[in-house]
Amino acid sequence: MTFKVDSRIFEKFPDVRIGYIFVTGIDNSQPENNNLIKRITEESQKIRKELSIDTVSALPYVSRWRAIYKEFGAKPSDYRSSIENLTRMILKGRDLSHINTLVDIYNYISLKYKLPIGGEDVDKMQGNLELSIATGEEPITELLGDNNSERPFKGEILYKDEAGVICRCWNWREAARTILSKGTKNAVLVVEATSKEEYDILEKAIDGMATLVSHFVGGKMVRGYLTSNSPSVTFNEPK
């Protein structure tokens, strides 16, 4: 499987850097892990103590994504980056509950490092993974938490495979088709940075997530970064 970023995206946003972890042969079937839930709770408490719902849009890690969304035509108040959504959710008093181990891991890392993170089940995907620019002709996709899924708009940045959309508006909302589940054996995890100021944070996030993935679900992994100078990577298919 190849994971690539359309060159036009790097032309428009040259400082974007995307970290990835491709992991195979995992066991994601474990019950709720108190250690992970405790970490999520601690990070949530820090956010509630340090931040306010009234100033979320002015936070640097939120405002940078808002500017990107606006640039490709997504109204920031209607389409929010995953990290803004997560921050607002916490500040509104919602506690993140156990979903499955991989999702718990990336929710914790996302809260800790304030970066958008997503993950997909490789075995549910068809063909290659690409961060691309929508033509507007892509098929309507069932999105998580959205009963009124719509066709992407022309110029929208999204993740897709050969079957269609995997995540709309960059990291706003993912398709139900490829979500991680307790039965997931092979997965790709993606962490996104918008600027050079976030590169060190991105590296720490990838390192931290790799450590937790290895400890809690095992498997073999490959990790790295997609940049304007290195916009694609090919992974060996899981056996």
C-alpha cells in the first residue's frame, strides 16, 4: 500500500508535515485499560484548568487549522479540525470513554500534544491511501456521527482510497467504512502538523504513540513523515 500526499497540497501548504505509523499484526481486542483512561482523564483535566471555551478559536494550534480550512473553502465554524472538536468537547464537560485500545491511545496523544490524529483499518481499505483535493464528484460517504452525509465539495482536501472518501475536510470527520475496531489487525495512524513550530511536537507525538502502540497492542511497525520533499511512502502488505 502506498500513502501519498497530492503535490498541490504541499504547494499550497509547504510547511505541513504528516507523521505516520503503519502497524501490522496487532491485538486490539483488549477490554478497557485503566492506565490509558487515567492518562486521558488527566489530560482532559489540564485542558479544563488551563483553557476556556470562549477562547478556543484563538489558540495557535486551532487558529492555524482554521486558516487552512478557510483557504480550501471550508467554513471553520461548520467544519472544525479534529483537534478543535476534541478540545471543545472536553471544555464542554464531556469525558472520552473507551472505544478500543488504538483509539484510546491516539485520543490521549492528541490531547497531550494538541495535534490532529486519526487511524484507519488497512484491511478495510481498497488500494492506496491519499490526501487529495476533491473534484466534487466523489460518492456520498457515510460519516461517523452524521446521518446526512453529503458529497465532498470541489476543492475540499480529504483522505481517500480507491473506494472513495476516508476522511472529509482533512481531519474533520472520518468515514464509517474504515474505522478502527477491536478486530483490527493492521492499521495506519496519521498525525498532522501545520507549521515548523510544531515539528518537534510532532516528533514527540509519534515517538510517544509508537511506544504505547508497541506496549498495549504489539505488532510490527514502520513510522516516518511525509513532507514536500518526501510526499509518499510504500508499505509492505501485511501477510
